[in-house]
Amino acid sequence: MGSTMSSRRRFTTGMVAAGLALVAATASAQKKDVEVGLIAPMTGPYARQGQVMKTAADLAIDTINKQGGVKSLGGAKLKLVVFDAGDSVEKAKNAAQRMVAEAPNLVAATGAYLSSFTLAVTEVTERAQLPVLTFSYSDLITSRGFRYVFQTSATGEQLAEGSLPALLDMAEKATGKRPKTIGIVMDNTAASVSFAKPIRTTQLAKLGLTLVVDETFTPPLANATPIVQKVRSQRPDVLILLPTVIGDSKLLLEKMNEFGLGKGRVPTISSGAAILDPDLKTNMNVEQLEGVMSVVAAWSTSAQKDITREFIQKTGEPWPTQHFVTTYGDIWIMHAALEAAGKADRAAVAAALRIMDLTTGAARFFPGGRVKFDASGRRESATLLIVQWQKAVPVTVYPPKEAMAEPLWPKR
């Protein structure tokens, strides 16, 4: 009898110990680091932007982890895994293939900077059913029927259609005259093509504009002189200037000033952040930038003063760019999706992204103040910002509710 009772006690004790071990193992599994990815240029001519994106991801993850990590996963911490997209579409695609092969535990990723890179990368990640958040502009990104791509920016077409009427209104208000002629100088990357297409196909006729300069180049640009000579000969009322490489922005703007077209003599509007980068202030005469505008999907606004201060303090950079703001926000979107999903699983994260509807938290980093994706993966209510170089700093000037300063239309 005693022997039987002793056996029962040993059995019960063993069961309790096993149960405790299982609970401990479960808790340990719940708290295992959750891997999220960044695929962006870390080498080559776009490396600066990639490094800014990594800084943004690191800062967001550090803040999230200090605040308790993913609470629905027992306080699991986020861990960033970085892949170099390089300087070409082929390298970006190869990086995506490495990412899905070498990091099978990724639950989501953000990237890949240029729209042409993102188009190639998401062909790979879609097959792996890995959710990818991107601020790339091309309309093609979310018009392919993909289920695992989530575009947080307004598309190139939306940016062009929304910005040009606003810019013409600015011009008329400042000068009393509405622009009649327009020039387009652009590189042949996907984002520039996406922005320029609706201008050529619908906006010119709709807004009564005549296209007098239409030039396309392949980056990097070796010589800006022939292009700028055509701009000088035609003197459009407005110039749409669409480089995606910082070096090309510098070359074109310096040549325009050399030919007497800068400082508002030909009002110049770009798209994207290349023409707003701190490197331009460092490497060229900043007076040549005054008044230049760019249409972007995100920038520092009045709603982001706290993170702007943190960015400047921690990095020593003069201001956060579009790449910083959107990547920082993307990490917070991933965090919200993980909290909702309750497990570190890419299918569950994708499902949470599809039904997400945020108006606080991550939403404050995106114009329009809402994170909700439609069936194609585009963010509903995505709007644009117009940023202008004023006194050596690019500041948001449109729309008024997001603006940090009044727009200044250059006087000719």
C-alpha cells in the first residue's frame, strides 16, 4: 500500500513538474524574438536612403521593445533582419530571394525604396506569402492582384492628380496669373513614370496646360547640359523635375542655376524625397535650393514633432526624411498587426493587416491619419504633402492642416 501511495506521489509530482515545464516552455516560446525585415539599398548610390530607413526601423523597434514588446505574445521583442537591395532591379530581386530563403521566421517586411525595386522584390515575397509594407509610389505595385503587399503611400497617379491643381492654385494666388505651359524632365524609374503618366494623359488637357519640354533620362545622369538647354529655350511656366538619385538632383539644379533658371526663375516641382535630402544642403550652394518644391507621400508634420526631435537628437541628422517617417510608421503598423494577430505567424499578420483600421498610434505617421487597406492593398484615405525648401530647410507647406509653414510661390 505504502509503495503504491509513494508511486502515486511520484507520478503526481512528475506530472506537475512536466506541466510547469510545459508552461515555462510555452512562455519562453511566446517571448522568443519576433523577426521583421527591412529590404533596402545598403550599398551603391541609394545607400544613404537605405541607412536612413534602417535608422528608422531601429529607433521604432527600440521604442517598442522598451515599452514592453508585443504584449499579446507575452512581451516578445521585435528583432530587425536587414537585406541589401543594392543598386539595381536584379540585385533587389536577388536580395528578396535571399530574404525568403535565409529568414524563414520573418513575419513581415518593409522596403524596398525605388518602385522598380519594390516591383521586383514583391514578385518574390508574394510567392512566399510574406506581407510587405512599402511607401513606393508606382500604381503597378498594388494593381497586380497580390494579397501580401500593402502600400502605405498615395500612388504616383494620386500624387500627380492631387498636386498639380493645388500647385497651379498656389501660382495664381501668388502672381495673379495661372500657368499655361509646363515642362517635364524625368528619369525612367517606375515612380517617375507613374507620376508623369497622368499629367501627360489627362491633366494637361483638363488644366489647360501646354507641354513644351518633355525629356527622359536613365540615371545616373552624366551630363545635364543638353536637358537644361531645352528648358532654357522654352522657359515653361512650371517645370516638373523628377530625379530619384540625389546626385542627379544636384547636377540638374546646379545646371539650372548656371543657366539662369534657378531661384524661381522657372518654378520647379519634383516628386519624392531625392530633391529634399540633407545631402543636397551639404554638397551644393543651399541658396540654389530655395523655393524648390516636391510632392511626397510623407514628411514631418505638426503631428510628429516629438519623433522629429528624437530623430534629430539620436542621429545628428538635420531633419527626418520621407524614408525615415514611413519606415518608422511601418514598424508600428507591424507591431499593431502582431498585437491583433496574437501569434508570430506571417499568415496571421497578413490577415490582421487586411482588416486593420487605425486612426491613432501608427496612423499619425501617414498623411490622412488613417491606416486601412483596401482589397488591393492600397491604404485608403492616403493623401499627399507638398514640401518646399525655405531658408535651407524643406518644410511641409500643403495641405494647410499638415503645414509647418506657408507656401512661397517663386516670383519670376
